[in-house]
Amino acid sequence: MQERLADEMLMLTRNLKDSVRDSGRIVKEDSKKVMETTKLADVNYNKLAAVSEKVEKHTKGCDWCMWVMLAVVIMMFLFMIMFIRLFPKKHYIYDEDL
């Protein structure tokens, strides 16, 4: 009976050892993937920072451009109003209307 218990304990110990070995391998693989993901996230963050700086430079220079375009649109609107007032639509009288 002791021999059977010893064999059973030996088998359980082997199973536990295999489980620990497999768990260790899985943890190593996961750690490796986490490190790769962290490196990739750092690279993406740096690229995002560079692109954000470029976009910020472009938007700063365009601020005055927006005001100029708005002024041009307002002036065109006022000139169109003046043009309509100065040259009203002529109403033609046709023989049919008489």
C-alpha cells in the first residue's frame, strides 16, 4: 500500500512539475509579448507626438488665413447687395401681358 501511495505521489509530483514547467513557459511567452507590445506602443507614441507637432504647426499658420477668407466672403456679400441695388432687374412688358 505504501508503494502504491509512493507511486501515486511520484505521479502527482511529475504532473505538478509538468504543470509548473508549462505555466513558466506560458508566463515567459506572455512577458515577451508584453515587452514587444510596450516597445510598439512607445514607437507609436513617438510617431504620434511627431505628427501632432506637424499638425499643430499647420493649424497655427492657418488661423489668420481663416479670418482673411471670412473677410473676403463678407466683402463679396456686400458688393453683391450693392450690385443688385444699382442694377435692378428690368421688367419687360410683353404684348401678352397687356
